[in-house]
Amino acid sequence: MDKKEVHSAAVATTEQSGSKITPGGNYFDTISFSVLVNARGRVCMLYDKPFNATPVWVKYLTKHRKLQLIFDNGMEYVINYIMDEKLNKMFLNLNKVFIVRFEDMKPIEGFDTNLIKE
């Protein structure tokens, strides 16, 4: 599968099962998140503003179907979005999440994080 096919599949999957996530509570109120799944089932979490620390891993809270970001300074943040059934099944089988910040439709920075389930 070439890059063009993977990109097209990712876009189609995003339109069908991707989710716009708007968190609440603090600085994260100003950050928009989106979940993108490519044709191979790999998950990317996209965001639009810099974090105040480096994300070291992502925790999937299985009972609540929510993601929690864990940062190198000890800060934790639960994204206030409940995964639908399709995304829930994907996250139960994942071990990695690639977190990418986009600015002006271009990737600026990324973090390859481990996904743990709780």
C-alpha cells in the first residue's frame, strides 16, 4: 500500500469514526483534539496548541472510555470525551498512540507514546 492509499484510508476512517474532542477545565480548554485511525488501525491524536510539558504516555480509562494524558512533570489530564463502541474496541487492542501537534495544516511536533489500559 503506498502513502496515498494509506492517507485516503485514514481520511475515510476519520470521517466515519474519528472524533472531535474539546476538553474542559483549564489551559486544555483552549486545545482541540482529534482522533485519527489509519488503514492499518494505528491511532494518532492530533492537537492544535503546545502542551506545557511533554506527554510520556496515554492511559485509556476502560470503564469510562476516556483518554488520560500523563506528562513528564507529573501532570495528568483526562480528555472529556467518551469513545464510541468502534473506537473503544480499537483502544482496547492498542499499545501505542502517536500524538501530533498541527499548525497551519502542517505537523509541528509529535510524541510516540505507549498506551496503557486501566
